[in-house]
Amino acid sequence: MNFHLQRVSNMLPNEPQSRPRRRQFRLVKFFALASFLVLTLFSFPFSVFVSQKAKDILTTSYENYALLLGQNLNYQVYQNFVVPVTRMFGKIRLREEQQSEWMDRVVKNTIHSFRIDLVNIYDIGKDIIAYSTDPRLLGKEVKETLGFKKAVSGETFSGLITSGDLWGLGIDLLGSQKKLRTYIPFTGVTPFSDEKGPILGVFEIIQDLTKEYESIVRLQYFIFALSIFVMGLIFFALLLIVQKAEKIIEERAREQFELEAQLNQAERLAALGQMVAGVSHEIRNPLGIIQSTAELLSSMPDSSSVQQKLSGVIIEESRRLNNVVTEFLDFARPQEPSLQPCRLEEVIAKNLAHLGPELDKQGIKVYHQLEGRSSEVKADHEMLYRAFLNVFLNSLQAMKGGGVLRVKIEEDRDAYVVAVEDSGMGISEENMKKIFNPFFTTKDRGSGLGLSIVKKIMEGHGGSIWLTSNLGVGTRVMMKFPKSR
């Protein structure tokens, strides 16, 4: 027996067994967070790459635009200014007001309706700005930049003038200035011909790309924000899935824990039942001899009144002990019910009739609505009788000073529910958890097997039993029986 209980206790589930699952889900959460961070970091270069491609396309289109404009300027300045001025004045002197106004008119007519921020014409002989749409720059010395040097050698060159670049990472701030500077050699011949002429100067054309770049920067911010938003949704969706999975796993673990606990309880009860059955058989034989001997002594003609009284006590206590032994045997070796058509009203009425004298003695009023009903189930009449008897006896014992006992049969879809309600002292919340445990009782006398046996009988009939109770108000016992088919 001790070995068996030790083996059963070793089978009890331990809470730490769920820790590997928790560690697995913590790992999943870690990977979810790591993936979110990696994808967020990836979205930054992705947005930079996309926006940079857009910037390159924009810059290329404006470079081509500037080259075409430069060729047009080359032609217009040479044909409409250099040639006529040379013929008229013999020499170009842009410091003279008339020639300066003439040049200004030619340039502005050429760039009219084009989005040009500034046009400078460099005199490569004197290395000064000979003409500018901004009069403040006239006569200033030339800064020999890479673009200027390439234009002097006969090549074109374009480059961005930028401000507001965030740490050189390719992310522009809103409101930053973006301008495209293009250097084009002034060849002095018709630019649309294949003829190469001497380089007379250099055109510098500056275009303002701020608005176009600002739209690209907004697109870059939008892509970055959208990427973070999408990754955030995926991250939170994954977290929700993990949390749901954790709840399901915990629920399954709890159910498994309860099932294992029930299995262990059943094994312990089976071992206990074997022991109780053996002990009960050993007690019943000498108990029968004691009872029969006491009856014989009390029936002897020469027995005194004291002997008869003592014999009566022995007989009464023997019967009580025999009832306890019978309960032990019923608990240890429950009988298989012999299912026959049976009316619940008849079984309950038989119990109430049997308990009638005791009910009257205790001043307990009984209310029921059993007449005119026919609640037929398939059950073992004797076992059903014993089940209701145990329930009624518990109600009687809870109402020592009198009270009210109500019995009601309710019809469900495919079952009948018998409600037995008393106005007794009720059951505490702590004891409610133990009422079906074998050998648990709050009474001075009793085996504590009554409700355990009732539960076994109900389960043997495919039914169930449950209780509700308010301390000091009363208890309600619900017994559910499947309808006969």
C-alpha cells in the first residue's frame, strides 16, 4: 500500500514541466522582436535606395534639360549677340551699357519660360564673370572648380549644390536647398553642326530643384514610415499569435494536469477500495456473530432488564456499524447498474414516504410537484433509491431545528434535472471543494462516503451531480439524468 501511494505521488505532474514550453515561446518572442528590428533597419537603406533612384532620374532629366538649354544659349548668344556686335562695334565690351543690355536681352529671351535660377558667362581670357543674370556677380573672379576646368577643356559637367543632408546618409531634410549647376563650353559656332570652334567662354546654368527634391524626400519618409508601420503590424500580429498559442498551451497543460490528477486520484481510490473491501469483509463476519449473540442474550428468559438494555445497545451499534461497512463495500466495489425503465417521481415518492416519520419528527415541511408527471429514465431502481436517500438524509441532517425541503423535476432538451433544495445551514466555500472527496464529512458521526457514492451512481447512469450553497441560507443539489431512448 505504501509502495503504491509512493508510485502514485511520483506520477503527479509538476509545474516546472511547462517551463520548456515557456522558454520556447520566449525564444519566439525574441525572434519576433529581432526580426522587427532587422526589418526596420533594412527599411532605412531600402527607402534611401528607392529615393536615390528617383533623385538620379530627376537629376539626369534636368542635366539633359540644361544641356539642351546650353546648346540653345550657345546658338542664340553667338548668332544674335557675338556676330552682330562684332560687326557693329568691332569688339565685344560687355562693360558698355549698350552691349550689356543687348546680351541681357538675348539671354533672358532665351531662358524665358524656363525654370532657370541663374546664368553666368565666364570670360576665360580674364577669368572673370563677364555676364550674369545677377548683376551683383559681374566682374567677380572665376573659381576654378572641376566643372569649370572641364568646360574650358571642351566637356560639359553637372553637379548638385546641396544643403541639409542628414550626416551624409542620403536622407535630406525637408526645406533643404537643392540646385543643379551645369558648365557648358561656349564654342562660338552653331552648336547643332559638327564643326568644332574655339572655346570663347563658359556658360554656368543653375537650376533650382528644391520643390522636386522635397517631393522625393516626402516619398522617402513615407516609404520609411510605411515600412515601419507594416513591420509593426506583422510584429504585433506575431505577438498576438504567440500569446494566443501560450494561452492554448497553458489551457492544455492545465487540462492535462487535471486529468493526471484525476487519474492519480482514481488509482489511489482503487488501491484504497481494495484495502477497504478486505478490511470490511474481515469486520463483517465477527460483527454478525456479535449481533446474533446480543440478540440471543436479550431473548433468554432469565436475562435481566440490564442485560436486555445492554444487548439492545450492542444490537443497535452493530447495525450502525454494519451500515458503515456496507457503505465501505459499496464504495470499494460499486455495482454495475441494471438499467430498466424507471420513473423518477416514483423513486422520489418512495424516499419521501420512507423518511416521512423523521421529517415530521424534525418539523420539516416538504414541497414538491410530483403528481401528474412522468419523467422516465433508464436506471437501476435500487441504486437510484439509495442515491436520493443519501441526498435527502444530508438535507435532513442540515436542518436540525426544522425547515423546508423542496423537490422539483425540470425538463431539459435531452435530460431531466432533479433539484433538491433545503433551508439548512449551508456549506462553506472551502468545504464545497471537498464534498465529493471520500471520507470527508463535517458531522460527528458518519463515514463521509454518502455523496461520493451518489456521484459514482450518477456517473454510472451517465448523469451528473453538482451543488450550490449559501452559508446560513441553504443548499441546492442538482442531479441530471439522460432521458430514456
